[in-house]
Amino acid sequence: MTFKEKVNDLVLEVLLEKPAVFLIDLIITDAFKICITLDGDAGVALQDCIDVSRAIENNLDREEQDFSLEVASVGVGSPLKMVRQYKKNVGRTLIVKVATETIEAELVEANDNFITLSWKAREPKKLGKGKETVQKRQEIRYSEIKEAIVTVTF
């Protein structure tokens, strides 16, 4: 079993006890720096990070392989990577980049295949001069999304 497989197994084992928390990223550099990023259905508590950190620290032997460890929650402004993240952010505003455009809109639905965005846009009137506000709605497959970030409003 490789070092990365061992670390991955330890992380998944501790997360089995925390079903609302899930792994976003596990990176191990050539210098054996372990970087773990977590997210949760209701956010990530400090204790969740501590528990994952302790599970790794207590089950890996530094005599066998020296390493450094960093366990963190996903940051504000980090791109969404998993379907589960989209589902937990329904009702929030996203900036979604696809091949041809960037859309800032409310995420109104997220299922296993696509997301649905809704927003208002100003478009030329069909008859006469001027513009009118229209409600737009678009479904986007996950495979089409280049990047999606939750916007923070105050």
C-alpha cells in the first residue's frame, strides 16, 4: 500500500463517523506535505478538522515516513468541485463559467446530472424601442461547467 493510499484510507475511515462531512481534495506533495480539504452539508466545524488531523497523526509513523499535515475546510470563493456542493448551495447566487459565457444567477436546482440557474436580464423589447426585464432560466450539465463559485453578499 502506498503512502497516499494509506492516508486516503485513514481520511475515509474517520469521515465514515461524520456523514455530513466529505472530502474535497487530498494532495500529497513530493516532500510529503499532506493537504486535506473538507466540506460539509452544514459547513465544517473546527472539531471535524481536528478529528481528521488526529486520525492521521495517530496512525502514521513518522519514523517510517516524515510528513507535514494541513487539514482545512473549503474556503469562501473556492470553486465548487462536487455535485454534493452544488446541492447544498441551492438558493444561493453562483458565478458559473461555461465555454461561451459567464452567468451570475441563483442556483434554483441541482440534481445528479445538471444545475438550473435563474436570473433577470434586460433585453430589447420585441415590439417598439427600449428594453424590458425578462426572467431567464437555464439548465447546465456538470460536464459543461468550467468553474462555479458561490458569491458572498453582505
